Amino acid sequence: MPDWSREYKRPGEWNPGKSLLASIRAYQKHRGSRHLLAPLFCRWAVLRHRFWSAVSGADIPLNSQIEGGLLLPHPNGIVIHPAAKIGPNCLLFQQVTLGTRAGTEAPVLEGHVDVGAGAKLLVGIRVGAHAQIGANAVVLVDVPAHALAIGVPAVVRELSHG
């Protein structure tokens, strides 16, 4: 279940990550709407998205498949492939890449995944719920739930449940 309060931005708060997510959420809400002013709202969301993308240095497409509760505490340099899927309540630090090569599938993050700064998750891998990806890890294999992936290339280790 997504924790939408994680994306809430107080009025006047300077938070480029939350502002960027808000523009994406607004675009996705209005693009399928039949409301008379929906095209205007979509254009406004696109302009906000361009501004916050430039401010944050993040490349997160408007049509991203992101469930609620995503945290981007330092959104600079984050790159997300349009086909990547991000589950609820995930955490992405700066310089994270969720990418692919031509002709391959994009990564899928299940719920509550924490991805450390500079990590690269490439090709059609699946990262299980509550997994952790270490800083600067290059993940090319599936990571099971409740596991830790560290290193270049990443080595997967099971976490104890204590």
C-alpha cells in the first residue's frame, strides 16, 4: 500500500524531488481526463516537469510507471527508463540509473526497495520487495526480496530477519 504522505510537499517548501514527482502525477492525472480544461492542465504539468527536471538534473519521463510513496531526497542525476517500473514506497538516491540496452526489458522494483547513490540497475532485472541496493552497485541479475546487492558487478547477499 503506497504511503502518499511521503510525496506530500508543504506549501512553500523547497524540495525539487517532490515537486518533480508532483508534476508527473499531475500530468498522468489529467492526460486521461475528459475534463474540458484537461489539455491546459496537461500543458501546465509539462512545463512544471521541464522546470523541475532542469533544476534537479533528473531524467524521469512523464509516462513513468511509478507507484505512490517514492522518495527522491537528492534527485540530481537520476535517470529512469520509461519502461522501468517502480513499486510503492521506494527510495532512490542521487545518480541512480534504471536503464536498459536496445531490445532488452527495463528493471522492475517491487515495493520498499532502497537504492543507494550512484547505483546502476540495468536490463530486465527484478528487485524484490524490501531489498537494498548498495551505493555504486552495478546490478545485472535479479535481487530477491529482503536481500542486499553490493559491488561491481553486484553480488547478492541474503539479509537476516532479526
